[in-house]
Amino acid sequence: MPDVSIVVPAWGAYAGPPLREAIATLLEQDLPARILIVDNASDEPLPEFEGVDVVRSPHRLTVGAARNLGLERVMTPYVLFWDADDLMLPGTLRFLRERIGSDARLVAVAAAIVEDEPRLRHRWPPRWSSRLTRLPRLFAFCHATWALFPTTGATILRTAAVRGSGGYADADSGEDWVLGVSLAFRGRVELHERPGRVYRRLGESLWERRRSPGDLLAHAAAVRRRMCRDPGVPGWARAAVPVLAALQAIVLVALGPLARAVRRAGAS
């Protein structure tokens, strides 16, 4: 029996050809996995896939809640949460499974993201963040300040750690950052430059619609709320939440836009 599950929420425009293409790349992996599609009250019936399980929500959920609905039905020790429009590169699942199985301290192992056209490495997560993982506590606090790794896509997670963290936040954006902070305080995170996920821009994503300073500060506040109630977060980190709030504001409202402006200037 597979010891890895892949949860794929789908609805709307992404529930058609993009979903079929994404699922095909999951089925073509050289390591078997249980694939679970969460039909998030899609207007059109989702296509059927041989060997793929489907759970349907009776009403539309946030993307975080849809992932948590799939998590409830995961019975394997490892899990990935996949977006319905992205592609998994060959050999990715086996690589991630072997890496997380090599060290019991690891709670998450992530491969790099590449753009669809041209196939260049995505700017996130930053390359330097992999070196910072050698200092797990510092990495966790820095990740609470500014998101440094994804919990979706080509990132394998320990199911017990995800459940113990409380899963994703019930939101359409920032929900993965909240989970990532809980995980980073629970164990080690490993980030690799090996490409594992093809990120496709098939329309305006939920994230693109929620990148205003107000949205980013709301995401940061959700991170702080999780930290205050998560028993897996050490006391020193909870005590530092007021300082964290100030750091988040500086990074997200001041440094983040400056970094994006520098990237745009370099690209032009």
C-alpha cells in the first residue's frame, strides 16, 4: 500500500483540462500514492480518473478548509497538497519520499519551483533560505516573519505534524504560511534546488488578488494567532509575538515592495 497521499482541491475553471493534466503527472510518478481530489462544490462535475478517490464538499469552502477536508481522509504517514493547475516533474515524488524518510526529525521536504514558460526557477522560495534551515529555530522565526517555503506543491509533509499543527488556516490566502510556521517550530525543514513543480499561470490566482499591504498584514496576523494557540510553538517564540508583529510590518510593507521593485528594474 502507498504510504503517501496527495490531496488536490479543485473547482471552477481549474476543474477541467488543467486538472486532468495535473493528475496525469501525479499518476505518472514512479512511486505509487493515493490521490484524493476534493471537489470543492464545483459547478460542473469533476472528471473521473481511474484509481483516484474523490470527496465532495456540499458547499464552497476556502482553499484552506478544502485542503483540511482532504486531510481528514488521509490515512498515510506522508502527505502532499497539490494545486489543480500545476504539474509534477518526473521522479519528484520518489525523491521527496526518500529524503523525508532519511531523517525522523524532518517534518517537511520541498523541491524547487519552476515557471511554465520559460522553464526558469521561480523566485520563491529564495535560494538562501535553504542554508538558513541548518539553524531550525532561527529558520522558524524568520519564516514567521516572511514566508520562506511552501507547504503546497512539491513539498512532502508528515501527516501527524500537519494534524498536530491544526492544518491550514481557514482562508483563501496566507493559509499555507500559517501551517508552515507551525511545522517549522515542530521539526526540521529541508529545501532543495532540484525542480519538482511546474507553476502555471492560467489566470489570476487567489494569491495575486490578495497581495495588498492590508492583505499581507492580515496574513501576518493569522500567523501570530496560530503561534499564540499552537502548543508546538515554544514559549520564547510566543513571548516574542509583539516583536514579531513589528518585524512583519517592516518586512511586508516596506522591504517586500522594495525587493519587488528591484526585481522589476533588473528584469527590464
